[in-house]
Amino acid sequence: MALVTIVVAGVTYQTFANEKGEWSYTFDQNAFSIKTPYTYTVTASDAAGNKTTITGNFTIDTITVSADIDDTTNSGNTSDNITNNANPKITGVTAPDATITLMINGKTYKTIADSSGYWSITIDDTLSDNTYSYTVTAEKDGKVNYATGSIVIDTSSLTPTHGLDSNSDSGVKNDYITNISTPTLTGKAEAGATITVTLNGTSYTTIAADDGTWSLVVNLQEGVNRYTVMAEDKAGNMSEVVEGEVTLDSQAPATTSGLVNEDNSGDVMDTITNVSTPSLMGTTEPGVTVTVDINNHVYTTIAGEDGSWTIQIVDPLNEGRNEYTVTVEDIAGNQSQMKGDITLDTRAPIISEVKISASYDDDSNGVTETSKPTIEGKVDENDVEMTISFSEDGPKYPVNINSDGTWSYQHSEDFTPGKYEFTHGGYG
């Protein structure tokens, strides 16, 4: 088979002849300009290297035609052939005075190109939302050419959905309250639609993905932030404007804590009690979650409308000092902590060596001749309060305790001769 080489306008094309020596070559439709003379050479080479060359020339003599949506009826992006105009105008250029035939949606429209070759046809039959293919035929002096295209009619726009992205919704979910100052808003709209969010006087814009999802990072101010969302689809249709709001709460709540008075035995101003399962109480923000962690036991409650809270410690405290942590968390997820301690003291102090001072009781037999004897003794704790009484229902007199636990008491009034029994008590 011979190799056939064709050279036109400096461009080389090749093909092979068949067994009969026949060959052909089809050029691309736009390879040559109309009404331009071309010279070509054709060289045939066989396997033995023999060559034969011929030359010739040709001119393309036909008409061209173009067709597209006119910009005046191509809403939105004028290069995407998507429009919300249900009666679009199709325009193009061809040979002057050529006859133009447009076929679309089963209808045929005709016109004549002007002296410059410009032509236009407005589709009178209103097109419903859909995709339409069309064919344009140009004819003049027996010469015919074609152009094809398509139009998307889109006269409606989906209303976008919107909300706070789950990763930006701190604390309680779906409450539109967050402690993140630059959260992400998300939603769905028509694929390719331009989404505009306006918040606190600033507009944020993005394009909906192929599945219609969209997201935007916005800047919030402390407190309630109201915003609007609007979508414009590729055809230029504008959705209705929808509204929303996000609350930024970045301030952690504070709290107080302490023993409930009823469980704070002894001095209510301290944190020492003889109640092994006392209740803690405090005040914080309303609705805050309060968690108490003490001795690896965790208790939780919700603060009331006035912010007050109470938690009973069900698991008995250890004797001595018990440290605890109170954690408060608001609905935005802000947390704060405070620490405290409770001392459980259930052992009564032991009072011993109670007697009349030796200086008033020579025989140590509890008999004295003085009317104002000194009574003395010892207690195993010095951080206690002590009283002494000389009758079952008589008054109690406070006793001072020394740092080594010793104590002494001298009555301020004279005792009359007789036998006296006294009681003493100490409490921490």
C-alpha cells in the first residue's frame, strides 16, 4: 500500500491507498477559510521508495452560520445558555440575505438575514422549564449550512435552607447558641446558586456545590446576631430572603458553693461538719449544668430559674478533709470550675483528769474548804469549745483551753457548803 502525503497551507496530512490504489482524506470542518484559494501537493510513495507528486488548488465556496441566545434574554451568566426568559431570542451571523430556519420544541421559525448577515428570531411560544435543543439552517444560492445549540429554561429558584454547622454548635445542639466567635453557617440550595449571607452589616458569598450544599464562615458579636440568606441561581432567579439568628455566648458562668446550713454542724461559718452525707449548695446562672466531683464520686444537677442549686452527697465522706471540685457549664458549652473542701469530724473530744486544783484539795478527795475552788482537767483537742455546769439544768459556763489541751475554771461566785456534781462538755 502506498503512503499518501497531502500538504495544504504548510500543514501535512497522511493516509494510505487501498489495494486498488484508491484513497481519500476528509479534513476537519473548520480546517479552511471560506473563499480563500489554497494550493496543495499530493505525494504517493510505495514500499520501494518510488514517489509521484501532483499539485492543485481549491477554494471553499459555501456559507457559514452561527447561533446563540441573545444577551438581552440570557439572564444570569450570559455564557451558560441558562435563562429565566421563557421567550428567548436566538441570534447569529450568516451570509447577507440568507434564509434562516430555526427548529425548536417542535416549532419552526423563519427569517431573512440583513445586509450584514445578522439575524434574530424571538421564540413566541412560551417555553416551560426544561432543556431544549435547536437547529438553525442557513440557505443562500443553493448553499446550505447548519448550526446547533441548546437552551435551559429555568424560571424558579429554591429557597435556601440554613443553620449552624454541627461542628460550630457548642454545648446543647440545635439551640443556635455557640461559644465560637467565627462559626460556620451551612445549608442547601440549588446547585451552582450564589449564596449571600448578610450578618451585622457584612455580606458573605459562596457558590452552592453540585449537591446544593453550601457553607460560610462568619464573624459574630457577643449576644444575638441576626442574619439573612438569599440565593441567586444560574438563570438569575432570586429566592425569597430567609432570616435566622445565632447567639454568641463566650462568657463562662461563675458559681459559689458551700455546705447547706442544716448540714453544717457547729460553726456555720466553717466547712467542718459531723454529717457524713451533707448537701452542697451554691448560686450560678439559671439553667447551668452543675457537676460536683468529690472522692471520685460525681453528682450532677441543673441550676434553677434563680440560679440556685443543691446537691446531696450520697456516698459518705471520709473522716477528715474531703476536697471537691464544682464544674458549671452553660448551654453554649462555656465552663468554669471552683474547688472547695469539707472536713468530716464525727469523733467527740475526750475530757480527762478532771479534779479540784491541788492547791484547794490537799487530799485529792474532791473536798475543799474554799468557796471558790479551781476545777482543772485536760482535753485531747484544743480546737474545741468547752462548757461546765454544776447542775443538770443549770447554766453552762465557757471554759478556756490552753494550747496543750489543759484547762481550768474558777467559779465567779461562792459556793455554799455542800456536795456538788458538775458536768462538762466539749464540741468541735
